[in-house]
Amino acid sequence: MAVKLRGFEFWKTTLRGARYVVAPMVDQSELAWRLLSRRHGAELCYTPMLHAQVFVRDANYRKDNLYSEVCPEDRPLITQILLARYYCTVGPVFSLCFSLVKLANEKISVPITCKIRVFNKMEETVQYAQMLEKAGCQLLTVHGRTKDQKGPVTGIASWEHIKAVRNAVNIPVFANGNIQHLSDVEQCMEETGVQGVMSAEGNLHNPALFEGRSPPVWEMAEEYLEVVSQYPPCTLSYVRAHLFKLWHHTLQIHKDLREELAKVKNLQGLTEVSRQLRLRCQEEITNGGEEAGQVVGLPFPHWICQPYVRPVPKDPVANGTGRGGAEVKAVCHKRALSQEDSDGASDALSKNQQKKKARNPHKNFCPEQKPKYIKCEQCGNPKGNQCVFNLCRGCCKKKAYKEVADCPSHGLRFKTKSRGLQEEEDGGLLSGTPSTPTDPHRGQTEA
């Protein structure tokens, strides 16, 4: 049995001393994107986050999200697994996080790495990191923002917190946050002393970030689409999302193609929209001279890969400690309606939730107050309230079909229909009509 490497030995040997890291991104760090990033300077990549419970129970989930993406070029690679839904705080849940990491380290044959966000208090962040190291974490990534710094209130990541963690632990540390250019990577490593730097959104807008280049968008888009074709299958929604990120600034100008990009139904359609965007940009270059493509607020023409900077809230938030935090959240909440269209009670709801609330005033959006559903005994989905088998509809249909049974709750009548067929055949015998052996499933199909 191979010896499990630890700490710096693991980083230097297995991870080959990686410094430039592509972050785990939900539905975005798939194989094709990882390979594109590696071609342009990335030295280590993560899979999208996988849900541990679903991963264990669902073979198709494992196949679609891990086994189907095996590629020798895609190394070194770290699999990101969600072990718990908790954001650990000092106290009982803090202890639970310690137990989860400790158990994983003892039972799994490969080194365990962790990724965390910081607390407002630096000493809590350091304590948290030291706890994970003690539990068996062999490499720690620190995102220098708190759990509340997301969306419009993302704010600035604290490299001071990351530096404090690096100085307090004896395992490799990666930094995450405020990375838009290669110069940011170098500055972060110098200021914090970390072993590597991870990029998420910066990488999505410029896959060549770690090369120190800002190429034309069409160059990256066409190369990505080529990789997608070379390494199928790739979910269409992933490809569409990447093109929206790459062409973000250009799509603010060519809005007709933005709508077209959202509507096309296949890879060929996405490729054609990207081609049309390239042709329009090249035409703009030909006709516009030196001023072509210049947009207020952008350092480069809109067709150049460059960071997307979110509009700053009225009171900028750094680590969630800015003045007027509650007011900023109310004003800048994602997809919030304007003040004249909303009242105080709906400030915390998204625009889509407010529409649902208008249709159904009694609808409840509070997770704590939502009813707790009893799980299906076979698949874990919510079971039917009055199902005779205590299963969800899908599992119930299979069981009822197999056992020739009824489930009134789900509207399944296999037994009743079988009895009706038998009575018809018995009637045929009495009248002298020839009969064939009864098939209880005749005329019925299984889901």
C-alpha cells in the first residue's frame, strides 16, 4: 500500500509544487475548462464541488461528475467534495467540522485538503485553521472573505487574514481572493507568504490569466469550443455559461446576440453565435481606428479578456465590517426590485421570489419554517404523504409495477387494471371466444 504523503511533501511531490491554481467552481470547472486553463498556465485544478451524500448513493452522479472526466492531461487534480452543509463556527459545529475532517483523513487513502472562508475576527480564523491542521488537513486554501461577502456585497478579500493563517500553520496554504491579473498573483504571494494562489472569477473571464496575457475573447472562446468537441460529453449549460462570461463586456453592446446565445439549443448554435460576435468585433476594429472598442470603465477594448468588476455598493464592505451593512444589503440585494416597486417586507426577497409572493401571498421562503419532508426509503427524495409503500412516485411506480399493486396516493392502478383484464378474458371464455394466457402487465409500460 502506497504511503500517504503529508503537508509540504504532498504539495511538492503529488501537486508538483503548484502555485497557479484554478478554483473549484459549481458547473464551471469541468474537464474542458480545466484543460483550457492548463494550456494557459494553470498548474493545478479542482473539480466542481460534489455533494458527498449524492455521490455515495447515486452511481449515475459518480459517473457523470467524475468517472467520465478521466484524462491523463488533467493532472494534478483535486476532487472537491461537500462533506457538510455547515459553516463552522466556534462551538458545537466547530467540533463537528473537526470530527468530519479527522474521520476523512483516517478512512481515505489520499491526502485531505480543505478550503475555508475567514471570520471577521482574525483570531477565530487562525483558530479554525489550526483546528483543521490538527484534524488531518494536509493543504489549506483560505478565501479572504467572510461567508456574507457574496454577490453585490462581495467587497475586498483580506490578505491580512490569509497571512495570519500562513504564519500559524505548518502545512501549505493557498490564497483566494482579489486575483484579476498575474501581477496580483505575484503581489499576493509576496505579501502573504503562501505557497500558491487560486483564481475563480478572474479565470472565468480570462483563462490566460496565469500566462500574464489578455488575449482577444474569440481566441479563448474558439479554443474552448474546440476542447469541448474533443472531450465530450460536456453539458450545454456549462458551455453557454462560459461563453457568457468570456463575451460579457461585448454582449453589453451586441444585445441581440446576447438573446440569441441564451436561446440556441446545441453546441453548433453556440459556436455560430460566438463566430458572429467575433465578426462584429473585427468589423469594429476595421472601421473604428484607435478608438475602436473603448468602453467607459474598461481598461481595454471590450473584445479583450479582462476582469469583470462588480459595481461598488454605496458603503463598500470589507470583510463584512463596513458601515451601514444592513442598508447596503437592502439596496444592493441580488435581483432586488426598485424601491418604488417594493415595500419593506419584501426587501429580503429576490425579484423572482417577490413575483411568486404576489401570486401566492401565503408562500413561505424561510428555510427554517419550511415543512420537513419524510424521505423515500429507496432514493432519499420526498416520499408521497399517503403512499402505501412509503416511497416517492418514481420508486413507487416501479414497485407497484413489479408487485402488480395499487397506490391510490400516486394514482397507480396496476392491480385494478390486471383484475379488469382477467374479468374480460373470463367473459370471453364464457361466450366461446378463444383466450390467451393472462399477462398482468399487458397494455402497461414501466417508467
